[in-house]
Amino acid sequence: MSKQLIVYTTNDCIECTMVKKVLTEEGIPFETRNVAENPKYQKEVEKYGFLGVPVTVVDNRAVKGFTNELKELMELAKES
């Protein structure tokens, strides 16, 4: 079973769209949390030490942006 993956996003964010597209193409299920629509989600992002999005989280490990670290998180999400 895949681990829960969360993508913190906002409206009109190209990098956020890229992250979600890659996850979808890889068949990795994820929950989207829009910080523009819910201030609680922005506070969650800040708890991980980030101010902006996209922030991708698996097992309390967070990565900001569309980076090589994101690939590591994707592999972690695929593990049972």
C-alpha cells in the first residue's frame, strides 16, 4: 500500500501544476491542499519550515519545489 502523499499548492502556480502532473503520470495518489483556500494549510506548510509552495510531504518529510528531492519522495511514496 502506498504511503500518503500531500501536495500543498495554490492557484495559478506553474510549479505546483508540474508536481501534480508528474505524480499523476507516475500513478502516485496524492491529496491536494490549497493554501489559498484554507489558511490552516499555510500554517502546516510553515511548520515544515517553508513559506511558499509547492511543498510535497510523505511521512513527515517535506520537499519544496520541483527538484531531485521530489523524486526521492516519490520513491518513498511507492514503497509499501
